[in-house]
Amino acid sequence: MSATLFQNIFESSVEGILVVDKTGLIVKANTAAEQIFEYGKGQLEHKFIETLIPEKYRHFHKEYRKNYNKKPKARHSGKLTELWGLKKNGTAFPIDISLSPITADGKNMTITFLRDISERRSAIEALKESERKQKSLISSLPGFVYRTKIDKNYTPEYFSDGIFKITGYRNTAFTSGKVHFGNIIFEKDRPYTWNTLQEAISKKKPFSIEYRIISKSGELKYLFEQGKAIFNNNGKAIALEGFIQDISDRILLQRTVKRKQAKNTALLEALPDTMFILDSEGNYIDFYSSQNSKSILPQSDILGKHITEVLPQDVCDKIQPVIQDTFHYKRHNSVEYDLNINGSTHFFEARLVPLNNNSILSIVRDVTERKNAENTLRIRTRALAAAGNGVLIVDAKQPDYPIVYANDAFTEITGFKQSEVMGKNCRFLQCDDRDQKAIRTMKKAVEEGSSCKVILRNYKKDGSMFYNELTITPVYENQNELSHFIGVQNDVTQRIKENTLKNQMRQVLEMIVQELPLTEVIKKLVEIAETHLNNTLAAVILMDVKTNTIQKLISPNLPLEFKEKLEGVEINAGLCPCAAAAIYKKNVIVEDLTVNNQLRDIGMSAMQNQLKSSWSFPVFSSVKEVLGVFTVYSKVSQKPQKHEKNLIDGIINLLSIAIEQGKVRTELYESRRSLASYAQNLENEVEKRTRELRATLQELVETNLNLNDQIIETKAAEDQARTNEALFSAIAKKFPKGVIGVIDSSNKLIFIGGDELKNFDLTAKDIKNKLIDQIEILNTDQKNFIKEIVRRTLAGKHLSFEVKFKGHTYSVNTTPLFNLNEEINKALLVYNNISENKRVEIEILNALRKEQELNDLKSRFVSMASHEFRTPLSTILSSATLIERQNEPGKEEKRLNYVSRIKSNVRNLVKILNDFLSLSKLEAGNLSIDPQKFDLLPFLNGIIEEVAMNKKGGQTIKVTHGMKKTTISHDPKVIRLIVTNLLSNAIKYSPENSIIEVALNSKNKTVYFQFKDHGIGVPEEDQKSLFTRFFRAHNASHIQGTGLGLYIVKQYVNLIGGAINYSSTEGKGTTFFVKFPVNY
């Protein structure tokens, strides 16, 4: 084949062709390619391929070309999801590309075949949109579309998704042959349905038919079907196509409309409303008030009068503009007002409806109880929002668990506003401090959907760290689906700091008891002060009492220059606060060092080192001598707060003990050393005198005199040692809220002291030097326990634990003590009374538990109330809309049907509100029994007539009784509530065409009720929770209800001294037995 032929094929190709080398340079381009990209003849050659690609894709294309050149291979069109080209004028458009690698003249190149697919892409999108609209139209139909074969099974070729809502079966159940539509048609309707179809097919006419089916749940449904047969070219029927709709509601409404109309009068009588008709001037021209409604005046005092003659002026001023608006715009209105009736305020709601005869219908209802209930609910909701603990709620259904609620206390604790945290994960509170055991515990609980309680480090908006005591609780919706987590947080930083401080103080006391060097003890106390007093540096100045001079200044963190300045101060000069505290023996607080002229030098040095204030406190000995000064230098101008002063007082007490003990220990050491030196000298002297035994009598006398002097000095040293021991004993006796004891290896209590002994009516003298087994206030177990603790301590262990004794809780720490040979020979036991801390901890835990229970109750209440109100309100709204659209003459029957639906759902709402009001009264304890004499049998029949309006088709209530005397004395409101709830449940959970049996008997001033139905029954695993608040059995979750009815019945039965029991079998029915005492 010639090169000319190849060139002609190249140029005549309808597809664009580009020849590109491995650098991306276009070597050759045919006419079609130039036309696709709108370039002139030859303008594409020697351009880089990226020139023809939109800017945002060029980088990716270079990477792709680089990888492709490493392993070139053919790639057919459509292998990538979407590719774009760029025309010369800058317009981007979709293209289809195929690649084919070649080798020409020893060079690797790629032939690129291009096609503009803009039109094809538009066509595909149009087709998708058309399919979407068709699918949306079919799914929006109130039924389902079908195409089936012509057989008695209705073998499907196509069923739309609406079949599931009607039958309860998925499409796949029919298409797989597991279920046949012909088999779910009600058996008695099958011949009629089949014959109707055959007749329509024979006449080649469309057909419409009504019949019944049995759904998957066993429910009987009425269907309307409209369709036609599809014929082939030979005139043979090959399929059926049509539309099927559920008309059960319409059939039921048609059946019940006459019964509803007959009971309209009874319904009006049962409504707690007063109805007025007013003319355009505001005069009452008609009036109706049922026995259940509350009217402020009798009918004769209202008819013919103007509203200003009946109602107070302030109420008239509120109502008259609404009346005029109703007349003028011919629209419904409502207005609320309150009246003082018999000394109490009652709230009323008036609904105004324009009538065709130039008058207004006013329906007035007393809504006092509803208003009170709403106010109670509002107060409880606001109380939760104002709770002292931070509350967070996160959505467990969304990725990364975003925050959906935060209360005001969360903002107060963290500083973050609610708007700043919504939609975020809670981990932002941890900043970079993620390596915490508590976080791992929380992560595990979240993964398992369980509760947990931890204390972790969190960070406020200003960056400061706080300890967060966090309780996480999961929230599950229906079918155990995890929906949310609730986090309750509490800032326990102060509690953690107090515990830390307490442990640190205890460590210092142990250091003092163990006789560690004074400098180490003081450095530890300085460290405690600087840790718990923000922005401060601390110093301890030790005084020489005899010379009244500074002996030593201990402050690890004070600037060196400032320390040198202080060390050069003379005590008597009074040139610094610490000197003044030592001289005047009182606290010296300098709020600003720079403005005190007497402290000019110290003030300048302090300012240079960013120290602005100082607090100096003298440290006294047991005899009120100044041992030193404890000074705190702050980086801000301030005075010590109360909690800071309390901390400083504790540090000063420990300083006093440590310094005085150090002095005593030093003096004792010096005394021992002097005594040892003297003893050695004595030995030398004795040896010397022995050698000089034959000296003169005068010398012997002089030697004896010297020896007597030395004995006197030795006795003085022994007295000093006893004084020091007494000082240590005094320290131990004053040990606050605790006991210090020392026990030797023979279990003898060789020392005991402390303020806590008085709680046991003991003194140290009572038990000192006694064996543990000889201490009478201890029982055998306690004695064995102490001996075991002593044994382990003498083995070299430091122990810490808590014990209870005589109604108090003690924190116990033990430490081994060493003799001069560095051998353990005694055990030190330190008891601290922590009963108050334990009590506070228990109170906090109880408060948190109560708050958690309140949170759980609120969540369940909100979830249930929103679900139960939604359905009736939606039905009322839709019915009202349909009434509005069908307001022309001739559609009265339809309007009455929709009015009946509204009334039915209003009753449901009233039932729910009554349950809430009863629950509120029960919890508030505002119920009282008001006995009245009445005939129980007519009373029961009246209740049955009221609840009969809710009966399903074919349901019958059968009453039997064996009472000789039916007149009793009791509270009819309580009896009505119990009977109404149990009868309503029997109707609600029983099928159509079933019998509900009510039996009534009495014996020995006790009435016995029995309510028996043949309904769905209660599953055995749910029966234990039947009388629990908000509980719904799992087989009743699809039936409307609040879960409060049986709980309220149980409470009322208990209130009147009765009892309620039951027996139930799932699928067969339930029987409730109620008994209560009565008087005749």
C-alpha cells in the first residue's frame, strides 16, 4: 500500500488522529483533529499535547504520560470515566480517546484517536433524566404499576416498588416465585376477580375491579385495580398491564360514616367545649354547653347579650379585633385569654369560624391543665439546660460523631460557645494531649456502644488545662439502633489538685518523721507552693534566733541576682518584707513592690525580675520564737486569696515542725558528739590517772572534783535529750485529724500520738508500751491485720491503703524506721481521717447518678412525644388541606369524612395529653381521692359507649356481672381512668370481628374487674416490664401509643389501695384482673 494511500486515509478519517512522541510533542495531526480543537491547517504540529488539555488536568496528564511511556500499550476508548479537551478558543469539551503505541524510524510514538462526544454525552444525560422522572413518577403513585402474564398466579414481568407498602412483600419475593400474587387474593374473591379479567380480555376492553388481599402481616386490605390486556399482532392476549391502589381507608370510612354521623350528638356532648354563635356586632345569638365543659354563666344570662356585658373589658379588648378580622377576611382565627373564676385563674382558648349566614361560631375550651402541663415541661427543660454539669450530645449515625447539642454549663466550663463546637468531634478538647489511658477507655466504650466514666485532661479555649470527669452514655432507638451518645462533664480540677496537695503534704510529713535533711524538706515545700500558687516563686529564710540574722535562704527558682540582693539585707534594717515579718512577728503583704518607698532597692530589683508583689509570713517555734520567714513573690500585683492563705498556713505549720525538729536534731547531735568526745577524754583521763595513781593526795582530790563536774555536764546533756524527745512527742500529739504510731519487731506499741485518739476515748498513756494483742478496743481480725501490716513494713515495704474504724474512714501509710546500724527495727504507721472527703465523694456520685437518670428520662420523653404527636398532627393537617380544597357544594360527604378523621386524631392527641397530665400529677403528688355515691353498672356502660367510637369493624364488647348491689361510694374519676385505659388497650390490640369481655363482681366490700381480649398478647420476655413507664412491647411498636397507660393504671390502682394482675399469651390475647376496696 503506497504512502499516498496512507496519507489519504489519515486525512479522510472522521476521527481526530494525533501522532505524539514520548515528550508529548505533536508530530502529526489530521484535519479531523484540527477541526475538533478548532485549529487551522498545520497549527497543531510541534505543540505539546498538554496544550489541548484544560489547565486543571495538565499536571495529572503529564504524570499519566510519564507512566505510560514506561509501559506503553494499546488502550481502547471508554477505559477512563471522563476525559476533557480544550479548544483553541478556551472552551472545554468531553472527548473519547484511544491510544496505540508505534515505533517509527526507531522512535517510540503514540497514535491518539480522538472523538468529540459532547452530543452523545448530552443524549445520555437526557436519557438518565427521563428515566429518573419516570421512576420518580412511578414511586410517587399511591399504589403500584404492574405487567404480568395472564395466569391465576399473576406471574410478574414487572412490579413497581409500591407493591411492598401494600402487600408487605418485596419485588424479589414475587419475581423469584416464592410468593404468587394470586395466592394472597382473599380466597372468596378469587373466582370473581378471575372471571372479571377473562370477560374484559374477551371483549378487549379495559377493566376495573375491587377485591381483598391478605398482606404479609395478616392484615385484610381492600384493593382497587384498573388495567387492560396487551395483545400481539395476531390478536392474542399476552400480558396484563395496569395500576393497583390500596383503598382500605376509603372502604373503612364508607362503612363507618353512618355510625359516626349517628353519634355526632354524643360526641359533642363528650367534648369539653362551650360553643357560641355571635353576630357581626358581637351579640350572643346561640349557645351550647355540654356537661363536661365549663361555662362561666348559665345560658339564660348569655343569650341576646353583647360580649362586653358578659366578659371583662380587658378580655373584650383582646377578642373584638379577632372577631372583626374573622368577619372581614372570612378566615379561621383563635385567641387565648384568662378569667378569674372563684378566686383562681383559668385559661381559655377560643377558635372562631366564619359561618355562611354572616355569623361566627366560637368554640371555647378550658385549657388550664394543658397550660400548667406546658409550663411544668418548660421549667424542666430549662432546668436541664441550666444544669451545673456540662452536657454534650453527639450523633452516632454520622461520620466522626459530630456534636449536635451543648448546654450553657459546657460553655462556662470550657469557654467554647455552642456555635463554635457544633458539628465537631469532641477530640478538639484534648488538643495534642492524646496519650491518655482515659481516651483509650472512651474509644473502646464508643466502639462497643457501652457506657463509661473516666477522668481525663482537657483544655479550655484559653489553652488552660482542666481535669474533666466525663460520663458517656449511649442512646438506642428502636430495634437497638445506636443513635447518639450523651456526655456529662464535670470540672474536677480543684478536687484533683486538693488530693495532689494532700498527698504532697503527707509526703513532707513522712520526710520529717524519717528525719531527712531539713534542706530537702524545705525544697519540697517550696515546690508545693510554686505548683499550687499560680505565677509565684517561693523562698524560705532561716533565722538565727540568738544573733537575729539570716542563717540561710532556700529558694531553688528565685533569680540569682534577686537572691543575692535579699541575702545582703540586714534583719534590723526593715528594708524588705521578709525582714519586716521577722522583726514585727506578723504577716507582711505588699501588693505592689514598686510603689513602696521604703522598699526602693528591693522594689527595683523585683521589677527587673518581673516580680510585682510579695507575701511574707513569720515561722514560729512552739515558744513563739521566729525560726524563719516564708515569702511568696508573685508575678502579678495581688493579695493572697482565701484558698491560697489556707495552703500557706499548712506549709508554715509543716515548716515550723521541720525547722524546730531540725534544730532539735542538730542540738541532740551536737550533744551526743560532745558526750562521746567527753567520754573518750574521760577514758584517757582515767588511764592517765591510773598510771599516776601514786600521785599526791591533793592531785587525787582535784581529779575527783573535776570528775564530779563532768558528771553534772553529762546529766545536763541527758536532760537535753529528754527535752528533745518530749518535743517530738508534742509534735506527734498535735498531729491533726490523725494518729502516728511506732511499733517494734515484737509488735509492741512503743509510741503513739495524734489528735484523733480523742475520737476513741483514749490517751497515749492507755495503750503505750502494750503489745498489739493487749489493746482492748481492737477485735481479733483487726489485731491480726495490724500485725501483718507491721510484718510487711519491717520487711522493707512502704504501704498505703484505706481502713474503716469506729464509723470513720482512714488513709494509712507505713514506713520502715532504721537504727544507727541502718537496720530496720521499727515500723511507723500514720493514720489520716478522710471520712469527710469520702462523704463528699459519695454525695457527688449520687448527684451525678440522679442527673444521669434525669437525662435518660428526658431523652426517652422527647423521643416518644415527638413520635406520638407527629402521626395525628400530619393526618389533621392533610385532612384540613383537603377540606380547604373541596369547599364547593356537592362535596359535603367528603368534607364530613375528613372532619371525622380530624376528630379521631384530636381524640388521640387528647388521650396522649391526658396521659402526660396524669403522669405529671402522679409525680407531683397532687392527687386526692374524692368519694361519691354512684351506680357502677350504668357508669361502666357509659364508659363503654364512649370508647366504642374507637372500635374496629366487627368488634363487640360483652359485659357480665354478678353484683347484688351496684351502688358504691368511690372516686368516679379514678375508676373512669382505670376502666378507660384498659378498654382502650383491649380495642387497640385486638383484631376486627373479635369479642372483648368485661366481667364485674364484688365480695366483702371489694370490687373485682376482669378485662379479656383476643388480641396480639404480650411476649413472655416483655411481661416483666409491662407496668414500666414509657415501655412498649416489641410486637406493638407499629401501633400508636405512649407507653404510659398501664403505668398510670398501676399507680392509680395502688393509690386507691387495690391490686392489678394479668395473664397473657402472645398471639392469643391478654386478661387483666383489677380489685379495689369500696364502701356502699
